[in-house]
Amino acid sequence: MNRKRWILGLLLSLGCIILQPATAATLYRWTDASDIVRYGYQPPLGVQAVPAKEVQRALKRRGPSVNCQTLVAEHLRLIDQEIARIKALPAGLGLAYELTPAVKRELILDLLAHRAALVTGRNASDFRSPKRTELDQLRAQYEQEKSQLLETLENQEAKIRVQREQIEQERRWAGRALYFLRRSFSPIIW
């Protein structure tokens, strides 16, 4: 009986130890006397502390605010500088080259998309062309449609040839019939 109580007590103690951090671990945000934002699990007494999750939710609802024109201009300058640096790198295959031409092109396109996003306030993904697999799918679809159109065109041309041959055959038949009519009725007319 003592052994069962001891095991039960041990399990309860372990349960309390395990569950304690989950209930008591609330991270708070506050500003101290020197106007520095601080975070901690136990704010000092007399300080107005807000749970950090509420601050995070408020920031997510509000969204990023990039209104500083100096920051935007600096960011654009850095992007342009990086584009120029990547363009100057030799691209090719082998140990002497840092980038392949495809990787170099993708890096430049990514930087241009970020630059356009910064200028317009939209997402960079709005300015990127479809992925390589999507391009391959589009190319395959184009080739399939092209072959279907060429096949349709060839069928139409074949129909037109048959119709021309029929017209030509009827024209010859009509010419022969007219010739025979003239020959057979010419003594009567004269």
C-alpha cells in the first residue's frame, strides 16, 4: 500500500512539474524607466506590462508600415548595387565560375521582383514569372495546340484540294459537253 501511495505521489509531482511551465509561461512586454522595451516572464512591480502575444496580434493586424522614404531609397540603392554586382560576375560552368547562367538570371529576376514590389507596395511574387515547371507545361500545351492547329489546317487544305479537283473535273466535263453540243448542233444552226 505504501508503495502505491509513493508511486501516486511521484506521478502527481511529475505532472505538476510538467504542467507548471505551460500555465505560468506568459511572456510580457513593457517599457522601462529609460524608454527601452523589455520582455520577460515576470515584469517588475508598478510597470504596465502587456502580454507579448497581444502585441504580436496587434502588429499582425496592422501589417508592416514602410513609410520612411529614406529607407525605401536606401533599399532600392542596395538592390540596384546587388544587381550590378551579379551582372558583373562571370557566369558559366566549371570551377572558374561562381554561377551558372540560369542561376545568375534567376537571381537578377528575383532582385528585380523585389525592387518592383518595394516601389509599388505589392508582393514580390506578383512580379515573378511562372516557375520553370509551369513554363514547361505552358510550352507543352502550346506545342500540342500548335500541332492540332497544323493538323486541322492540313485537313482543310486537303478538302480544298479535293474540291478544286472536283470543280476542275466538272469544268472539263462541262467544256466537253459544250464541245459535243456545238459539234452535234452546228449543222442545224448553219
